[in-house]
Amino acid sequence: MVPMPSPDPPTLLNHQDRNTLLQIANASIRHGLLHGKPLQIDPESYQDALQANRASFVTLQKHGELRGCIGHLEAFQPLALDIAENAYAAAFQDPRFPPLSDNEMSDLEIHISVLTPARAMTFNSEEELIAQLRPGQDGLILQDGHQKGTFLPSVWESLPQPAEFIKHLKLKAGLPTTYWSNSLKVFRYETESFP
């Protein structure tokens, strides 16, 4: 009897797919500046990899500083459409920033992160959780009841110590840094980020 293969991880995007997604993000932001809404796209007009349901985040930076970041943690729509919507939302709907203005466009850097499906982690203490973390590789979702927060793997650049990473993620979820509960759940995911 031949063993069943485990489900394949999502295929990595090729250079053309990445460029197309960056173009979609840029076009959606420009469309938003002119029309006040995201670019409407037909996912079926793109390559198969961009039609697959994938979760993504779009991060905007200006002069190396964060200017907006919006995304989805769960895949529910074609990747091309997810990028168009998240790019628009990062530019105009991130509550931490005013809506992007036309004169900022020339200084804007667009970064895309495409997520793998999140998997629940198993641990019995904060120490066990911290010991399992893979700095630079893991994105985390921390949740307890209605309190929820996520950090993309890129956050490791500013918080390289696992214990500090968890403390700040608790704060993002609206919890005290010393918070611990047996009902706390943590999910791990990875991202393919570019450019």
C-alpha cells in the first residue's frame, strides 16, 4: 500500500508572479488616490498561482518608516484580489495613519507578504512556547478569547529576542506583558516576502 502524500505546501511564487503582485498593489493604491476605492480586478485574468486562495499582508514604508500595513490571516479569496484590497486598505484605511496623499506616492515602498496556513502550537508554559520559536522565520498569531494580535516574521528585525517578541505581541493583542492563561492559543505561520 502506497502512503498518501502529505498536502503540498503552497508553491513559491516565481519572479513574474511577484512582479505582477507588486504592480497590482501599486495600481490599486493609484486607483484609490483617483477614485477612493480599490482597483477592481478579474483574478481569472492572472496566472494560476495568483488565482489560488492565499492570505497576504501589504506593508507600506516611506523613507524606511512604516506608513501602513493591512492584511488577512486566513485565505478566503484569490491572491491577486487579496493584494489589491490590502494595498488599498494599507494606504487609506490603516487607523494608525492618515490616508495616503498623492505627493507621498513617489516615496512609497511596497512590501508584500504571502502567508502559509497557520498551524496551532502546543505548549504548557510560556517558557515552552518561547523555546519553540524560530526567530526570523515564524509569524505568530496570539489569541485568548476576543483578544488577538499577530506579528509577521519581519517584526523579528526589531524584536530579535523571543521573550521580547512574545511580550510585545501580548501588548498588541491588548493583554499585559505578564499575562498567562491555559486558554491562550498561539498559531505559527511563515511568509514569502518581497521585494
